[in-house]
Amino acid sequence: MKDFIIVGAGLSGACLAYRLEKAGKSFVVFDDESQEASKVAGGFMNPVILKRFTLAWKADEQLHKAYEFYRDMEHHLKKTFLSPLQVFRRFSSIEEQNNWFAAADKPRLAPFLDTTLVPVVNKNIPGKFSFGKVLGTSRIDPRYLLESYSEHLEARGWIRKETFEHDKLELTSEGVKYKDLPAKKVIFCEGFGLLKNPFFNYLPLRGNKGEYIIIKAPGLDLEVGVKSSIFIFPAGGDHYAVGATYSNTDKTPHPTRAAREELVEKLRDLIKIDFEVIDQVAGLRPSTIDRRPLVGQHPEYENLYTCNGFGSRGILIAPTISEELLQNIEEGKPLDPETDISRFTKKWFKQA
């Protein structure tokens, strides 16, 4: 009998599995690679919402934990997927400059906003009103991280690359049994796929589609990330990633022409150099109605759990939330009321 079955190997599932591995727990991960949101994420560990100059939810608490977690994972796997990346916000007006300074006066934001403005970050990216530097930023290559860890799990027989069939899951007196595999508990980390989960589909999960493009721009020579109406950051050589779009109406997993045209138009306003679009990717981010994760125990089946709903900030959130869920399961430590799915149980579960 395994201690855990984990369904899904995106950021949530991978972080949980790694914590279980470090704790010496036995587990099997199921993943059919149907949910690509984690792999196509930009991978920024940036604590500031640069549209409004506000601190992302508990980002100051999550940032250090995330950095240490991924560094430890790198050492364990003997891989490198975390790298420093300076990020600058291009201001479009004096008002935005003033808002930046006002935000920098707030105690929790002050450590992350440099009040010395930068007039130029790249000769091909003009900035009439200068640039503000975000402090404490870095970037992870999420695809490389997840593929590396999946290979690690596969080499040890800890992952099954197949679709999890929910109707084959049996609840037993000792825990659960899935086909030939008995286990004590199951944690569902299915991303947007949670909507098809018969145990947790009552939760108010919303899909937020994001798309970005990869361009080739010889001569741009950009070594930092720049945020204006869009983000652009280096992706190796003369390649750069540009994004992202947001749509809460399109639930298809495929890239769209409309998103490509939107990004190209905004990019032409940002950089003054020719470029070629060489790729486009899309993913459905699992977001929620209150913009908080969905974590915790099923209201009726005590051996079933979910860890989901990270939205667009999974890179930053996943290490903290995975730790909190396992502390809840193993030690009985209460979950954060803002993330505990019990906040929806009374209304949403009874309606389902």
C-alpha cells in the first residue's frame, strides 16, 4: 500500500511529490500530460503585480520559501532551471511614476521596488518616462523543471503516464484502491481538469486562458525582463518570450490567431526592431472566483484531497501551499482559511 496517489504532475503535483520524496513517503503520480498550463507558464518569481504596483497575495512570505525549495530541487536532480532575471517596469506616464513611488513607501512593498529610476534598459526599447526596477526577481524554466522531475520519477517507477479514471477509484476501510494500487490517500492536482473530477467538480474553478509567442529578434540583445502592456524576456540566443494574453471566455487549449495579433501589435509598440514570430503556446490557468487556491479534504471522503487553483502565480505559490497541505494531512495543522476548500463547502457542495 502506498501512502499517496497524486493525480497530475504540474507544479502542484510535482511540489507535493518532491516533498513526499524528501519525507520518505511512498507515492505514485498519475499524469497524462493533458494539462499544459504549468509547462507554458512564464516562470517568473516576481512578488509584485506590475499593472497596479501591489504586492501579490502573500508574495513576501512565499518568495524566500519558493527560492529555497527550487534550489534544493535543483541540487537533488543535478539540474539547473532557476536563474536570476532583472525585471523592469516601463512607465507610460508621470502618474505611473508617482504611483510607483507611493507604492515603494508601503512597508511590505518597499523591499521590492527600487526608487532609483533607470532612463534606459535597452537601446531598442524606448522609455519616455523611464523604468522602475523590481528587486528580488528570478525566473524558472517550468517546462525543464517538470520534465526533469518526471524523468526522475519514471526512473524510480513512481509515475504512471496514463489517464486517471475516476470511476475506477474505490474507497476502502484502509484508504482507497485504484485498479491494482492500494493507497492511504489521493491528492488531485489536475489543474483545469478538476472540472471533470466527480469528487471535486462542485468547486468554483474558473479557466483563464493565457497565450504567449516566441520571437526571433537579432540585434535586440535584451538581457532583462521588461513589463509594459506586455512582458518580454530573454529565452536564449536571439529568442524572446512575449506575453501574455488573458481570456476567461475561450476554454480551448489551442493557440489563437487573435491572441497572436494582439501580442504582435503591442510588441511593435514596445520594441523598435524587426522580429519574427517563430512559435506560439497556450494554456488554461486554473483560477478561482476569489483568486485563492483550492486546497484541502473532501467534505465527505476523508481520504481524498485537492491542491489546485493557483492561477497565474503557481511558480511562487506551489512550494508554500504543498507544504501547508502536507502539514495538514500529516500533523493536523489547520489550513489557511483563505485557501481551505471548506470555505465553499456549505454553499457549493450542497448545490452540486
